[in-house]
Amino acid sequence: MRLSLVLLAGAVARAEKKDNKSKNDECQMAVGGKLIRFKPIAHVDYGKKRSGPPTLADATCVGGYGYFGQTCCVLDAEQPYVNSKTGQKFAVTRYRGQVGARLNVTRCLPKVVIGGVQKGGSTALAAILSAHPNVQFAPHKELHYFDGGPAFCRGTAKYLSQMKPMNAAVAPHAPGPSVGEFISAEATPFYVASPVACRNFAAEMPDDAKLIVIVREPVSRLYSEFQMERRRVEPQRKFLGNLQRHAASLMLCYAKSAVEKNQSTALAACLNGRNATGLMSRDRENRYAMLLGRVSSVIARVREVAVARTPEGDGALTRFPPGSLARLLDACFAPASRGQRIVFDFAACAPRVAANAPFVAAVQNEASLFLHCLSTAVLQNSTRLLDAGACVRDKNGTAPDAFPAAWTELRDATAARLRAPPHGRRLAKDKKTDKKMGWAAEAHVARFIAACFKPSTGDDGSTIAFLTKLCYPLQSLEYLMPKAGLATEAEALEKCSADHFGKANYVAKTDEEAHAFLKKCKPKANGAIQRDFVYRSLYATQLRRCYYQGVKRAQTLVLDGAALRDDPAAVAKDVEAFAGLPAFAYAPDLVSPTHAVAEQAQRASIAKAFPSFDERIGWSIHGEYDDEGLPASVQSTLDAFFAPHNAEFFRLLGRELPDWTRPAGAALGGDRDDKRAEALAEIGLGV
């Protein structure tokens, strides 16, 4: 016992020593493809005693604004970013994505922040509250401002710019809210799990700001989050499969698009479903849209690979006019009915030999090799390959000697097209890349093809394969751990507890102990849901850390996700009373105790308040589980791990949450709830 106390005291002392250090004196952000370190932008200041009016550089702020007593500011000017190493100022659109005019409008810091927990019901709660006439959520859910990092470094003004402007004529000390007056709100359910969010919240927000945490039985929560990650990973696998199946279409689409677009724009256009490639779509089944943000990563990877694999002599492409290869591919090649095959258009590009059926069949069988060789010829800045007939040499048994005149005609027609002037069409330059790397614009398409596509010839003809492992940034993909990894996470936390706090089932009983435990056993955490599933269900420990970091208990409201599911109207009333909102009669469907009815209404509300939110992150109100469920051994390990943590959480709340008790042996996952299926059928949605 004495050893445990000594270990705990040492851990608390070390944690306090680290916390007394000043905040980071620099931040970093990607600008123009480079990582720039810059000095933090100004944050709102309430003074040492937090009794005077708030101040913010280049803004006019006031506390106690309007009926709701919010802290609001008028942004007067943009503050420049300053490179912390050189002192150089650089301009970036800091207010991109904000609502309304850029400056000279009143915006208020959120009065209500839904700060937890992930997969606890935060989005459903936001869907209900967004229907209240006196509540306006930031249009983008999950701003991740208080997490620290670039968002927090950009300062209070950037955060304010993402809140909706207050256009109402607000009367101070009025008996009720003015017409059009509202409280600002935002929802980022990772805040309570973040190591720094509560500290930043306490420093940045006024004392009467409200932090709402909605929780869920820990094992159910982590398994629901695990399933959400599965719904995000599966589309990635489908996407990579389609990338391979449609390799020829992608290659030709990119070549044609790049005639008039830069690399990133062309590749994005070929991936997002606006053309025959159709690798991505915005439907709820596939959710390929969330991969669009990785197009720049693909381009960066292609550049890296292409430079390493490009032959010598491509520095000054003088033999062929700009955009020659792109125009040739645009005019002379097309994808066949099967996604990996391509064909040469003899009628358009070699009409004199189009009637020679045996010759056409031989070339079509080698179309991918032909195309790849042409790309290499452009990269080598040479016509040697064309002059020697290497690009039109049949590799599959039909010698060029069998059709000497036809081979010569095809070679000459192709070379003529490559050497032809652009006629007003030019391959667009990626100006930043050209300036930095010295690349000739016409080499872009050739590099991409030569480095990342592999031609081959088989029994069913010539095909193209995309070199996924080489040219796709696989490190940017999300991965799903095996279900056994959930138990491994719990065991790792138990080992840390035993090593540093004297016992495996250690549970922090005070705010200081909780802070020390998380500082030692989970010093880093982020919003990505590929890991830390168990950690994000340690509600008592995370709440106590928030209190340790300065959030007041009176500022927090803890809600039960099961209560929101079964009686959303009652939970909404609790939030209204806590936030000082006038009572409001919500649409019956929105707060219906029938899950299927509420789901439909809440989804419509979410689509209005947070457009494309569910498509972007793979969210679902009632996400389906796979058929297997959690293995019994994993569930048993997790139930045993969380039992003492749940008991401490109930002690912290001063009440038990009855829905957290499952019958012995009751499994998570498996078939969907029969009652929900029946309710869906009743309103015509089916299962």
C-alpha cells in the first residue's frame, strides 16, 4: 500500500511539473506543400482575475452580450502568420469556410459545446438542438479547436469566424431573447478525451460556457466506434480494387483531363465519378468521397516515384511540342469495355491501315505496350524508339516483317501526331511544381504513365495494371485492428497501471490521480478512431482530468445516451434548463421514442445543420454491426476491465446508469435488434 502511495505521489508531482511549463511557442501548418512553423495567433484574454472585458488583438470584444450573456467579438482585421524562424510574414486565407461576411460582424464564442463522447449520441443531440430557434451550431461539426495543433494555433479569431454571425438587434438585460438572437454552439466529441482540450477550453471560454458530455455503456460505445471504423475502411478496399479494375480508364482519363488541367485537378476529376471512370461516388454505400482529400497525397507519391524511375535525358523536352503525348492519347486511345483494357483508334489515327484486319488485331493485342512505349519515348526526349519501330513491334508472335508497310504507316502516323503543333491546346502547367522542380509541363502525363502503370499481354489481350503499392500512399489509408486488439488495449492499460501505480486494476479516485494516470499511461491521443477504443471509454478518468485542468463541475452536464435514445424530449429539456434556453416544442418525430421515426427525422436535421457530415466520416445514427459480434473472450476481458471504472464513474455522477448492466453472457453485435427492424417495417423503410 505504501509503495502504491509513493508511486502515485511521484507520478502526480511529475505531471504537475510538466503542466507548469508554458505552452508551445510555435505552431506548424502546411503552406504550398511546405511545413511552415509560425508564431501562435492571438487568443482571447480575460485578464488574471477574469473580471474585466475580454480582449482580442484586431477585434472588439464584449462579455455578457445580449439576453444569453455571451462573449462576442467584431473582427476588425486579419492577423498575418509570422514564420517563427525567419520572422517573415505570409498570407493565408485564415477565414476560409466561415459563414457570412469576413469582417465587421458580431460573432459569439459558443455558449454550449458538446465535448463527448464519440459514439455516445453527440450527433443525435446536436441534431435535436439545432432545431431550436435560439441555437445555431457551427456549420461544420467537429471543429477540433481545443484539441491544440493548427486549429488552436490559428487563434480565437479563426474559431470565431466559423460561428454564424449575429445579425439580430440585441438588447442587453432584456426579459427574453431578441428576435433572431441565438447562442452559438459546436460539437466535437473528442474534446473530453483530448489531453489538452479541457485546459484550452478553461483558458479560452468564459466561466459560464457549458460543456456537455453524453456517455454510453463503455463496451457498447467502443464496439460501435469499432464498427464505424469498419464502415470507413471497407470503402477504401473497394476503392483500391476499383483503382486496379479501371486502370486503363484512369490512365486515359487523366491524360485527357491533364491537357487543360493541372495534375491534382485532373486526377480528382477522374476519381470523383463525374466521368466513365467512376472510381468514387458520393452514395452512402461506398463513401469514396472521403478519399478525394488524398488525391494530393497520390500526386506527391507519383512525383516521388516518377523522379526515381525516369531515364536520363528528360530535362529539356525539345523534340516534341508541349502536350504532345496527352493529345495523342486523347485522340488515339480509348478504354475497352473491360476496365483494364485499352484499344487504339485506327479510324482516327491510322486510317490507311484500318482495313487490315489481321494487323489491327495484332496491334490491339499490344495496345497497352504500345502506349507505354510512347510515354517512355517522350520521357527520353527521343524518336529513337519510334524510328526503330520498337513501339510497334509485336511481342506476341506476329513479327513486323509480316506487315512491313502497315507497321511503317502506324509508326509514321504516330510520330507525326507527336511532333504536330498544339493548335491552341496545351497541357496545363502545375506552376508551383514546375517552378520548384524545373519539370517541363508536357512530361507530367508521361511520368505518371511510365512510373505507375504496367502493360502486359495475355490470352485475352493487352491490359494495363496500376502499381498500387508503388504509386498509392498506402500509409494514408486507415486500418482496422482485429477484434482481439480491443482486449490487448485493455491489457496494455492494466500493465501500465501495475508498473506505475502498483496494481493492474488501478482506478483514479481524485482529479489529481486521474491527471497523473493519463499523463503516464495515455500521454498522447488524437481524434483518429483506428486505435485507443478502450481509452475513450474511461469516462470518470477523463472527466476528472478536465476538472483538474480548470473546467468547473458546474460547467459540465453529463447525459446518458440510453436516455437520449428512449426519451429524447426529456433530455432536450434538461439541456435547455442547463444552457438557459427558452423552452421549445420540438417536432414530434425529432424527439420520438420510436427509434426508427426519430432516426429518420434526426438524419434530416443533421443533413441541414451539417451538410455531408455522415458521408465524410462514415457516421450513422444506428450503424449496422457485422454478423459475428465480439468474441466471448474479448467481451469478457473488456467487461472485467471496465467494472471498477464504471463504479467510480457512478460515484462521480452520484447515480447509477441502469442500462449499463447486461445479462451475463449477453453478446454485442450479431443480428440487429428485432424491435428496431419491426419499427422500420412499420414506417415502410424495411430492414
